[in-house]
Amino acid sequence: MAYPVQRHRWIRGGRAAMVLLGANLLIGCVATSWDRVAPPVEVLAAGGMADVPGQRAALERGRMVYLVDCSSCHVPEPILAHSREDWKHILPEMIEETTLTAAEEADLRLYVESVLQLGVAD
Ligand code: HEC
């Protein structure tokens, strides 16, 4: 009667492995898609966009404004899905839709501008 017990254990182990794999895929997927929408500040830092003291913190705040405040009406679109020219009118129009403070607006503009300057795809 040893065989069924072993087989049972194998199935349980297999299930646990599948759950872990599923969780990893899910986390990987979520991280990748947000990074595509709004590249992480480390990417900008690597491109020299966060060298000025305080700039890095401002970029982090700007990214959060983009991902949080700019997603109250719609899913935020990848910044690089629009050209710099397009953003010149999209950003002021969309900022009007929000209730950002002047400081938040400045952080957001800095972040979006930095992403566009670097032109990183993901
Ligand atoms: C009050 C709701 C609302 C908020 C807040 C909002 N948007 Fe929008 N957004 C819209 C609507 C509605 C559209 C589609 C119609 C349009 O283009 O005006 C849109 C369209 C867009 C588009 C596509 C424009 C195009 O020409 O294809 C982008 C990009 C965008 N929003 C970015 C932003 C950003 C960045 C913010 C934060 C500053 C933001 N949105 C905040 C309502 C909102």
C-alpha cells in the first residue's frame, strides 16, 4: 500500500509547484506591464536623468502621479505610445482634468519629459 501514498504526495508537491509558478508569472507580468507604461526611475537614472540632487525623488513622485492620479478615469497609457509633439497638448489637457497641486504637476512634467527624452521602450 506504499504506492498510493507516494503518488498522493507527488501530486500535492506538484500542485504546490504549480501555484508557485503561477504566482511568479503573475508578479512578473504585473511588474513588466507597469514598467512599460511608466519606466522605473532606475532606468532614467541609468540614462543620467536623475543626477541632480533631489531630481530622483521628484522623478519617483512624478511617476506615482502618473500611475495613480492619471489613472482615475482610464488605464494609464504607456508614455512612449505618444510622441513628444503629442504630449505637448495631451499633458496640459489632461492636467486640467486632475486636481494636482503645482508641485505634483511639476514632478509629473519632469517625469514625463525625462521618459520622452530618454525614449526607453521598456
Ligand atoms: C477626469 C478624467 C481624466 C483624468 C483625471 C485624466 N484623463 Fe486622460 N483622458 C480622459 C478622457 C475622457 C480621454 C479621451 C478623450 C480625450 O482625448 O480628451 C483621455 C485620454 C488620454 C490620453 C490619450 C490621448 C490621445 O490623444 O490619444 C492620454 C495619453 C491621457 N489621457 C493621459 C492622461 C494623463 C497623463 C493624466 C494625468 C495628468 C490623465 N490622462 C488624467 C480623461 C481623464
